[in-house]
Amino acid sequence: MIRSDVILGGAVTIGGVALLLWVIPNQVAMRPGELRDPALFPTVCAWLLIGLGLAHFVSRDRAFSWPPLRDLGRLIIILGAMLVAVWAQRYVGYILSSVAMAALLVTMMGERRIHWLVLSILGLPIGVWALFEFIFQHQLP
Amino acid sequence: MVDVSVITGAIADVLTVTNLLYILAGVTIGQLIGATPGLSIVMALAIAIPLTYVLDTLTALAFLISVNKGGTVGGAVPAILLRVPGTPESAATTLDGYPMAQKGQPIKAMKYGLYYSVFGDLSSDLILILVSAPLAIIALRMGPIEILALMTLALTVISALVGSSMVKGLTAAALGFLLASVGSDPGTGTPRFTFGIIELYDGISLTALSIGMLAMSEVMFSIIAARRDAAPMAALDIRAGSREDRTVTFRELMANKYVAIRAMLIGTAIGAIPGLGSTTAGFLSYSITKQMARDPGAFGTGDPRGIAASETANSAVVGANLIPLLTLGIPGNIAAALIVSAFLVHGLQPGPLLFENQAQLVYGMFFAMLIANFFNLAVGQVGMRFWAYIVSAPASIIYPGAVLFCMTGSYAAAGGFFGIYVMIATALLGYLMRSLGYSIVAFIVAFFLEPMLERSFVQTQLLIGSDYWLLLHHPIAIALWGMTLVTIFYLCFVKRPSAEGATYV
């Protein structure tokens, strides 16, 4: 079994190398006549990442545990719900998309009591919408 | 010497109905969120920032600082009634607060917490007011090389003291630098890491990033951890006890005056050091008080000295953590970094120049802080019984509500849907960083400091060119870099102090 510090250290080192060889040359271009190089600081960061990744590689620091697969599944559901809600806001508006997202989250958390369900699914989205629209005078989609 | 007209002007600025109402609202919201288990002050601040965009600078700062102050007081309520700290800052309060509540004195325990908390906060604010202007004058004499050295030291200390390892802390800081360099280069206007996305030319919104990393990632953790079969938390009945058990007399408070003064000094000192925070202050003060007591066995059984030690110290950090921010432009902790965004939104750069260019605003903020302490006391006194019911609110309403606030706040703060996408992306990054033990504190502080650090770095490079011997003409910078090396060596080979708290690694 590969040690977690080896994986993390390796990933950070590879990330630093990728920055140095690919991302910075392609994404930070120096224009002719410029006195200072805009890539200088990102390059220093990339070298820092390479050095720290290597240091982690040898540090034997394993003060964490990988999140269980079940948690990652729930994470994907939450992220997916948020992304769908943002996308849906353009078409069905803030309240409807938020109601649907709140319903999913509340169900995921195992709430079964009717009054809390109503408050979470209907009360919260309408309350937040009213707060931003009327109190803060900020137009929501 | 500060002009008297500046001070009188600052007082007049603060004493408007609008400002007083916002201070009251901030303190109330802070106490409410602090009292709600699962919601933190940092989360409250991150969500509150977008709400301050429409306010003028002083009102916005007064509101955010009041939220911060209120949260520290509110966090003690669940610590005392549930043995679950509402905020990480109140973790040490559970040790004696809960046993006291169990003995039939929940209101008394909450009142002890409130009074000592306000004392610690107020004293620390006064120290901030007294020391920040003289320190800022010293800071103004520093050149770019000294500033670069100072920021290197501050980031090393922060990276070393928070999180699970120094290497991971520094890695998080490097990632923060990298993400902050997205957008147009401030010196040349050259786009960096924009990947052809127009919205990225302005860089990544600090507010959307803060909401994602600090609030949303924590909410995701809580939703993921929520179990259907989890029993709801039951708070202790606050109606328990006789009339005597529900009051704290002046004599009872004064009985612990030395404990409170020592705790205030510990909290102020810890708050002034970047990287350490309220949780460390609370536990350090508690353990010192216990060690110095003649009867250490009484601690943990509902001893008011335990509450005094913890609550005074953790609240004293709130004012003191603005010392490095106002004098050096370096946020001492996450709350200070978030308050910075209120400065930035209004076109102000925190640091020593503020005393020169915006003295009336700075002193206005100081007076708002002092007023907020008294509002904190009043709201705590009245709201205590109400917060006792809030602590039992189900997670199923708290977290979906927080998700909605995060999304709507990002939309409002970053000017549209792109802000929400940034928030979601940084929430995922924050979740992964927390899971893998990388410090979010180091990341956020580095993200905030990057423009200043890059500017000092480039200026230093222009000043010395390739002649590194020129650095010998800057003894302060050399001393600061020496301290950086000593910090790295010391913290790598000596046992590391406890981190900022379990929540913000």
C-alpha cells in the first residue's frame, strides 16, 4: 500500500512541475518591452511547491485519513445539486430552483418531521429571497 | 499625535442611528450564529460580507466587527448547555461551563461567560487603541525589503502554527499565492492563468472564495456527516435552579479578578501573534489558571474560574487580532482576513498608512468596537434565554439555510453566476484541503497577502538586482529572515502547539 504522504507529496511535486513546464509558459506571457516578468512570482510559487512536495515526500507525515467513499458520494450529490440549482435559476428563477435544492438536502439529512420539512423546503428559500430582494434591495434571478 | 478633531469627528461618525442599528444587528446576528451549533463566526462573517457592499465603509466595518464580537459571546451558550462549543473558540468553556449548568446553574454559567467575555473583549480593544497608532508609525519606516521579510516571517509563523504540519501549511500558503495571482498582473496588466475566461481577468473574488472555503466547505462536511438515526441534541433546562443560581453578583465576579486579568493578557498577546487564535488562547489560559490554582482538582467540576479563564482569553483575541492588521497590514487570523475584504471592497488597503490617510475612519472603527461591547452585554443579557432554545434547532434547517445563504451571498458579492461557480469550486478545494490536512487559514491569509508580497518582492528585486550583498544594508530584514529560519527550525524539531481549532486547520 502506498503511503498517503508519498501520494500527497508526489501530487504537489507533479503539480509544481506542471506549472513550471506547461501552465506558466502557456498562461503567462511576457509582452515585448516589459521591464518586469509577470511570470516571476508564479514561477517562485511553482518552485516552492516542488520543494515542499519533495519535503512532504520524505516527511512521513500521515496526520489525516482519506475520506470514505460513501462521503465522497454524498459530496458529489451536494455539488451536483448546487450546480443544477445555479443552472436552473436562469430558467425557473431563484425560488423554484432553491426549493428543489433545499428539498434534496433536507431529504439527504434524513428529516421526516413535517413542520421542519415545510420550514426548510419552503420557508428558507422564500425567506432568503425576501431578505435579499426587499431588505438588501438586491435583484435575484 | 492624533488631532482632537479627528477623534471628535470619528465619534460623530459612529453615533448615527444607522450605525448604532447596524452594530446592534451585528451583535445580535453574531450571538445567534455563535449559539447555533454547527455555524461558526467565520461562516457568519463570510456570509455577512456581501451584505455590507451597499453600506458605507464605517457602517460595514462596524457591522462585521460586531458580528465577530457577538459570535464569541454566543459560542459559549451551547458550550454550557450542550457541552458542544457553538464555535471552536468556546471549546475550553465546556470544561467548567457544562458541569456548572449540570449542577442546576445554567443561567449563572451563561452570565459568567457573558460578563468575562465582555471584559476580555473591551480590555483588548483598549489595548488595541493604545498600541496600534505607535506601532503603525514604526511600520511606516519600513521599506519593501523589510516588508518582504516581515511577511515571510508572518506567513511562516501562520503556516507553522495552524494545521497538521508545517510543510502542509507552507504548501497551502503557496497554493494561496498561486490562486491570488490569477487575473491581470497589477504591474503590467498581463493576464495570468485566465484560460480565456473573461471573468477571471479581474482575479478571483476574495468574498466568493472566502464563502466557499470557510463557510460552504464546512457546511458540506456537516451535511455529509449528518446521519438519519442521529438523536437530536438536548439542551439542559435553563429554568433549573433557584433565584440565587440565576444571578451573578459583583462580588462573585470580583472574586476571579486576577484570573480574568491574566486571561485578558494571555488573550491579547495570543491575538497579536498572527496565526494563533481564540481557541489556543482559551485553552492556554485555562491550563495556566488550573496549574496556578491551589486546588486544581476543582476545575472541571463547574468552577467559575474555568469559565473566567476561557471566556476572557478567547474574547480578548477579538480586538488584539486587529493589531497586526492595522499596523502591518497582516491579518492575524481568518476573522481579520475577512474584515479586510470589507476594507478592500471600499477601496482601502489595511496597514499603517490607514492611520495617515483614513485616521477618522480608523478611530470611528475603534469607537464602534467599544460601543459593540456594551451592546454585546445588553443583547446577551436579554437574549440569553432565547439563545438557549436556538441551540436545539435541527441541523436539517441550519445547513440547507447556510447553503442558500452561501449561494445567494456569492451571487450578490461577485456580481452574478460566476461568483457562485467560484464559490462551489473553492468549497470543493476547501473540503479536500480540510480532509487532507492542509491549512485553510494559511491559504486564505496567503491569498490576501499576495499582492502586497508580490509588490515587495518585485521592488526588492529592483533595488538589489543581482547584488545580494546589498541586503546587508538592511539589518532589520536580516533579523526578520533569521527569525523565520529559527521559527522553521524550532517548530520542526520541537513539539508544535495546538492548532487554531479543529474546524479551521
